[in-house]
Amino acid sequence: VPKELGRISSLEYLNLNQNRLGGEIPKELGQLTSLEFLNLNDNLLSGEIPKELGQLSRLLVLDVSLNVLQGELPKELEQLSNLLTFSCLQDRDKACGLGYGLGLISCGIIPGFRMVIANQTHRGVDESA
């Protein structure tokens, strides 16, 4: 994902799913202050979710699922008060470095959001609250 995308301050919708993009999610995406929809689903992105994404105050949908991300969800994501849908499942057993045994659905990282978990095998969607 080119970090230069962070310079397009008027960007509202960014869908880069299924593009075989590699490397880390650039922290510069946190500068997209008008962004409402960010889909980075089903790529080869690695590393951690940048804490700077917590600055996207208008964000409604965030999907970083089906990549090879690691680490825990940044606490800064709690600032995404408008977020309606968040998906971060990386494979069947862990989501963004958190196993199901750690209470992913009820972890409360973002109060009031709806988490969507995509099943990598069937590419289906299972909604949980």
C-alpha cells in the first residue's frame, strides 16, 4: 500500500481488497481525515495495525481481515466512535494476533461496534455483536 495515499485528504472510500498487496499498512493512512470506508481485506499485508488508524474519526467500516497481520489491536482504535463494522480475522484461529480463547468478541476494544468475522475457507460472513 503506497504511503502517498495518506496525502489525499478528501478521500472517503478506499477499497484495495484482493490485490496481493504486501508489506505493512502505512501509518500515513491515519492522515485520511475524510475516510469513511477502508477495505484492505485479502492481501498479504504484515506487521501490526498502525495506531494512527485511530485518528480516522469519520471511519464507518474497517476491514483488515485475511492478511498476515500480527500483534494486538491498538488501543487507539477505541477513538473510532463512528465505526460500525470492523473485521480483522487473519485465519480460523486468530484475529490480529488474538486467539478466540482471549475473548475476541467481548474484548470491548471499541464500545458499540459490530464485528464482522470473515471465514477464510468459505469467504462467508458471520455477524456477531
